[in-house]
Amino acid sequence: MSKNGFGSYGGISAAGGAVGSNDPPSQGRAALAFKSIRYRSRIQEIIPCCVNQLLTSTVIDNVFMIRGIEVSQVSIVGIIRQAETAENYVLYKIDDMTTKPIKVRQWVGRDRAKQGITLLPVGVYAKVLGILTCSAEVKSLEVLKIRVLEDMNEFTTHILETVNAHMILDKAASGQSVPVVSSEMDEAQMHSEYHPDFIRKEVLRLIHECPQQEGKSVCELQTELSNLSIGTINQAIEYLTVEGHIYPTVDGEHFKSAD
Amino acid sequence: MVDVMESPKVRINASMLAQFIDQPVCFVGRLEKIHPTGKMFILSDGEGKNGTIELMEPLDEEISGIVEVVGRVTAKATIMCASYVQFKEDNHPFDLGLYNEAVKITHEFPQFFPLGVVQYG
């Protein structure tokens, strides 16, 4: 949980179930096609922040905004400066150096409170995942999870993740798309006949032109496209199936064009 | 005198010391040397450059490895230490080079890693 990838930060999507279909999914490639359909659902994101961002966030109607971005569940990393127990909660003060320490409250069930709560030690770095709240104009965190850092490199990655996440959210909010860096290899491939797009077009064309009722077999494709590897042809078939351009017929080895 | 512990502290490396004279800072580095009096020690940052840390009272314990110092930069571009923390390296070595890159990034993008305003009085 501490090392979320933020490559596609606009929305974390959940893999949905298979879309209903009348055809029973055959083995191999067709089954893969149905499983890969994804839904976007409103999952609450955990946004890495620094304490100063939390304490300077604006709050209207219990909605917190940092630079125009709505935040609720956040993660911070800082030193535990203070730890006190109360009847059914533990109050920590977490300091990440960006401003004064923030109060962080961990609710403890009465049963656990009776057993005795082990306080985390003061003066060590901890990671806190919590929900931003505001009471009497004082912002604090309600703890979902707090743990002492065993690997201090997590503290470095938190700083990097914070800048990265806020940068991406900022760009998304202002409507710009995040620039994708195309590798040199892509450029070289674009100009060669082995570019995936070109291969897919060829495979689709051969399947489309096939007059047989059971469709084009993979064996025939391999014979006709002898300069391509089996793996390459299979990749093209998988792509075309997922995109819906072709579909399997009698078995997983024969395909017809959907166009 | 503003309490350093309650102020925001900029994370810096040794090259930035001269720019932050008289300001509260946070410096992370590897312990290189402790002065015999115990009132001064030297840390090297992720770029290999040294920062000198001065103490009001001599050290009362052995320190080693990676140390994070919080304090104010003096006119001589040393740091007058208010407090320090040693980083645990038992299980995982700390990547000081990566930390140095992170510090430079926070200076390059202060809008995404904002520092609080120093309160006076």
C-alpha cells in the first residue's frame, strides 16, 4: 500500500466482471478478451501529502481542497513527536518538517483499551494513512493505519510520490494530458514493417479476406506470414480479439473478421 | 527567538547551506567525523559534500550512520543543531543519493511540496 504506482493517476479502475455474452467463452484468447473489459468506479484514492498541504487546505462543507483538488484519504510520513493515550483513543503528533506537527487520532475500541494500548515510540519516523477532518478550525487526521517505518527509504519515496501525485493531479485538473515519453525503440519500429500496427493490419486483412465459413486458421496465417514469429502472430490475434475486430469460430485456432 | 522545532524546516543538502543562512533547516547525511570535544560533527550528503554540525552541549551518546539534523544555519554556513535523529539501517541501507534527488525535486517544485511560512513573535 505504501508504494502505489502513479503512472495512470487520473482514476484507479477496478476490474469488472465479464460482460454478459451469449457465446460461451472458449478457451484461450476469447476468454482473455472478456476478462480484460474494465469498469471505472469511484474508489477513494489515498493521496500522499506533506503536513503543510493538509494544514493549509481549504475546507467548505467538510470537503477539503488542496490546489483545487479534492482530498479526503491521505498518507503522510513524519516523526512522532508526541504520543498520549486517552480513554478510547491515542493522540500522536506527527512532524514532517514542512510546518508544525499535525494531530493524528487513532480510535481504539474499549476492549482493546482495557487490555492496554502499546504506544508507538516517540522520535521515530512513521507512516500514517488517515482521513482529513476538521474540528473547531483545527485540522487533524483520523487514523486508518499507522506504523513505524522499518525501511527509511520509504520516507524518501513518500516525498517523491507526493510531488509526483500532486503534479499529475494538477495537470489533470487543468485539463492537460500527461505527456507520454515515446521511447527510441518505438520511433525505430514506426518505420519498419515489424511495427505492431502494421502486423495487426496484415493479420486482420488476411482474416477478413478469407472466404471459408470456419474462418482463417492460425496455421494458415503462420504459413502466409512466414517472416513473422508465431509469438508475434499470436500477439496480433490477441489484440484484434480484445479490440473486437475478430472472433474465434469453431475452436481457438480459427478466426473470422467481425467487420 | 523563534523555536526551531515549531517552525517549518527546509530540507537541504550541503550545496544549499549558503542560501539558507539564519533559517531553520533539516539536513540528512552520513556521519563522517566527530570532533574530540563532542560539540561538533561532520555529515556528508548525497552528493558527497560535507556539512558541519555544531552542538550547544557535547554529544552524550555514540552516533553513527545516517543522521538527520534539525537546526539553524549559522553565518559560517554550519548548522547549530537543535535536535537530531538517527536513521535505522538494520534491515535496509538508506539510499542517500536518492534522498538527495528528492530534496532537489522539492526545491524545483515547491508548489507540490510547499513549506509553511515561518511565524515570528
